Amino acid sequence: MKLAKKSSLVLDGNEVKHRLEAERTLTQTPVHIDWVRFTVQRRNAPTPPVDVLFPGKTKATGQEFDAAWFRFQRLLEEVTGEEQQAAMQAHELAVLVAAALGSDFQVQDQIKKGQDFYKNRWSIVRHDFECAWVGFGASSDSPRQQSQAKTIHANIFGMACTFAAPGWNHRLADLAEAHDADITRVDLALDFFDGLPGGMQGVRNDYLAGLCNSNGKKLKHNMIGPWADETGRGRSFYIGSKEAGKQTNAYEKGDQLFGPEALSNWLRIELRYGNKLRVLPVEMLRHPADFFAGASEWHAAKLLQADHIAEPQPVKTNPRLPLETVDAEVSRVWRWLKNTPAAAICIAFEFMGENFAELLENQVRPGRLQKFGKAEIAAAFARLNNSLSPAYSTGPAANFAV
């Protein structure tokens, strides 16, 4: 049993490598798109075609309604009336995403439980294996979730990106533009199938030497795997963080696919962009190498080691809001808290005991503070606290209006 499972894994790994090498030859770029996510506002989402809403006679049988339409209508009965329109729009978007990926991809005839705070999802499958999904509906009644219910979200996994038909990235970019989508994640992968000079230790040495710095600052890092042994296998070196919306993972891809015993030299540098603090342009899907090179001088240098010259396209962070803006918003939240619910909170705290903690669980930030980071809010509250202290009378926060 173990041997059969191992052989299957090696076969899949070889197929993945073959697909990536074929893509590189066809596109003349070594950077592969390995994950894509985007969100569409429902007002911009595709509408179901007329034959879905109002089916006509089938050509084959002449029957007034065909079986596919009846199946679809039965699926819609699984969601509430308010969600049926969203379900139809999400299904149509899933159909369009599957078409962009290629003829091997289909939308399953089943509404599944949602993910990432979406209540439901349509699965996009290849050979009956889910490799993408489109989510819709709110998973709760919270204001934040109700706002999310106004959107439809597409999540295309790495497997779909690897086995999609040539040109899929351009078709997906066109689809995203047609519906004014917000790109929320793009992973860009640079593979060294025969190994990277210096290997994983070389990546670590580059980081220690400051070659991976961004704007003169040393980024966070994390090392996973047997690094104490220089000949260790299955290692990863992370640079940056998901919280900052930009993270690079250098890892031994061959060990992941074939197992350490295969002694593969395949090393991957994977740049993961998120939309935290950034607006991700659709052009990342059309010109992945340019945006890989634009991440830093180190990324551009690694691309050169893959014998590819690109035109670096950086994805800049959003400009920080002025300090006065976060202070003003925190001040408004404090005034409201003091003048409106303070008495109710006080009596609940006095008599509810341990159950009072339930009031604080799973709460989201007030809408006016959602555009700020946790550190910015903490600093603003610290300034507010100082301004309320009788002993505090000098410094910039002394004029903090409450």
C-alpha cells in the first residue's frame, strides 16, 4: 500500500513539473502564477443568461424544460429566497472562471458549505477534484458579514493554475476587468528545477547579508525544517509576513512533491501578494515576471539567475493616513462609548460576572476604525489615555480633543 501511494505521488510530481516546464516554454517566462483570489461586488457580478432564468424547449427532445434546468432550480431551493439571486450570480461567475481555466474544468451540481466567512460555495472541479470555488452569502448577521454578502468571491488554487489551458491567466484577467473585480491574492512562483546556486543556505545567507531588505529595513523571517543540518531536506525560509500583505517563501519544492528520499534539487521561490495595505493590479496576471522582479532587487536578481530579464513593476503600499485622522476617529469612538452605552456596560460588568466575557467575544472593529491597523489604533488610544490623565499636560497629545 505504501509503495502504491508513493508511486502515485511521484507520478503527480512529474506531471506537475512537466506542465510547468511546458508553460515556461510556451510563455517564455519562468514565473508561474500559483494562486489567485478576487472579489466582485454583486452589482458588478454577471447575471444568469436568459435560458437559465427562462428556459426554452430543448432541441433534442422538444420538451418545454430540460433536465439541467430542473436540477439547477432544485439546487436553488437549498438557499433562502434572498440568497437565490446571489447563488445564480455566483454560479454564473463560477461557470465563467471554469471556462477561463479550460475545458477540463466544470462547476459541480451542488451547493456546498462556504469557506472564509462565505455561507455557501460552488465548487469548480477537475476530474472530480475541487481546485477552485466561488463563495456567496453571509455566514452571520454581523455588520461586517452583511457587507460581505454584497460580494461574490473566487478562489483559484495552485492545482487549477498548474493544469489550466494555455492563456488562462489572460482570460482570467479579462474576466476580472469585465466585472471590476478586486484582486485579493496572487502567488508568483519562480522554479529552479535543477537547483539554485547556493541552495537554501544561499537564501539564508542573502537574508543575513541584508540583500532581502525592503526600503532599507530587514523584514521578518521564519525558518522551518532541519536547518541545523546543512544537508537537511524539506526546508522553508520565509521573508516578510502575511499581515503586511507581502511574503516570500523559498522552499525545496522537489522534497514536497517527491519526498526527501528522491534527493531532488528543485527549489522554488514563491512570492505571495495580498491586498492588505495594497491594491493588486490585474496586470499581475498578464505580466507575472515583471511584478516578481518589482518586489525587490533580490527578487530581480533571482530572476536573472533564471536567465530572464523583466521590467520591474512594484506594487506600492497604500499611503498611511495622517496621524490626526486615526486620533479623530478614536476620539469619536470614545465619546460615543462614554455618552451612549457606558451606563449599560457598567451595570452588565457589575452583575454578569464571567458571562460578561461573551459580550466581548468575536466583536469586529467599528466601521470608522476598520481602515486602520491594530498598532495605529493602539497608539491612538495611548495618546487619548495620556490626554485624559491629570498629570499629563505637555506634548502633542495634550491638545487631543475629546
